[in-house]
Amino acid sequence: MTDTKTPASLTARSSIDKSHVRLELWMLVLMVALALAGVGITQAVKSGGKLYWLFLVLVYAAISLTLAWRRHAKEDQHIWPLIRTEVLHWLGALVAINIVLFFESADIASRGVAADYSLLILALSCYLAGLHFNWAYMPLSLVLAVTVVGLGYLDQLSVFVLVVPVAILIVWVFAKQKLGKRAGA
């Protein structure tokens, strides 16, 4: 059986794939920036940024759903099972963070602990989203996990001194790997 794809169609497909990877990378950068802003808000605001973590889950879910929709629309695949799975995935993260925030409001957990646990839940959710939905969530989960560990051991300034370079390194490595694979493919 011969391949019916012409070199022109392969080039067009390659440029579409490359633009999609670039979009994913920009979304990754945005998500890392939002997570780092959340760490700052958690440390600076008396309420611990309770609503920020819930907002962040919704933003991450919206980005994940949008990227999935774009990717699957091009491939003419059935998208609704994936959308249902993603919605349930992110809904689980939302419920778990709400439970942690309930513990905080009931004085079962302190503000700092609740913020750390919320970030840890978000890191785990991103890790699982990276495994099942979109690679861009995998490096994000690493940044979030490093941030949680940093918050547990270091003070506020030290967290940013540690996390920002790690975040830049992780984004750079994944960008190089993904764009390098697409160019070589």
C-alpha cells in the first residue's frame, strides 16, 4: 500500500503540529505564571487566596478542554468521551480543594497548610492530566510539586528563588524536546 500524502500536505500538517505545540507551550508558561502568582497571593493575603486556587482549577480545566477540543477536532475523533472524562477529572480536583478549604474554615487546618494542600492537589491533578490528556500538564505538575516542597521547607522569598529557575528550566527542556521531535519527524 502506498502513502497517498503529498509532500505539500505533510508540510502543512507539520506546520499545524508545530503551531499546536507552540500553543501548548505558551499555555504551559501561562499556567506556571498563574501558579507562581497563587503562591505569592497565598503568602501575602490574609485569607490565603482561598478563591484563587478554585479559580486556578477552573482555568487549568478550561485550557485542558480547549487544547483537547482543538487537537481532536483536527483528527475527526469522537470528542465527547474525552470531554466527559476531563470534566470529571477537574471536578474531582475542585471538590478535593473545597474539602481542604472547608477544613480551613472549620479551623481543622491552618491557612498555610490548606494552601499547601490545595497546591498539592493541583499538582497531582496536573500530573494525572499530563498522563491522560495533554503532555503540557506534566512539566506543570513538576513545578507545582517543587513549589509545595519549597513552601514546606523554605520561606517565601526562597521559594521564588528556587521555583522560578526550576520552572524556566522545565519549560525550556520540554519545549526543546517537543519542538525538536516535531522538526525531526
